[in-house]
Amino acid sequence: MDIESLFNIFKVAIENESSAAEFYQNAAQNTSDPESKKIFEEFAKMESYHLNKLKERYAELRKTAS
């Protein structure tokens, strides 16, 4: 796999994690059920964590590829 393909895969993964985090944040805000709200907030946190890890790794790869 060439480096540009790898970068593109990371970009797609970053977009997907961002969308997932936003989805769960919206779900948490729009539910009146306390248990569901708690679960959605936890999912949003997990997706945000994944997003940050992907961004960090992507930046590292870009730096080493330069």
C-alpha cells in the first residue's frame, strides 16, 4: 500500500469517527430518558477518544513521511 492510500484511509476514518461522535452527542441531547442519555454520552466520549487518537497518528505519519 502506498503512503497516499494510507493517508486517505486515515482521512475517511477521521471523518467517520467525527460523524459518530456528533451523532451520539445529538442523540444524548435529544433524549429525555436518563439511562439512554448516559449511554449516548459514553458513546460520544469513546468516539471522541478514537477521533483524537486517529488525528494524532495521522499527524505522526505525515511528519515521518515528510
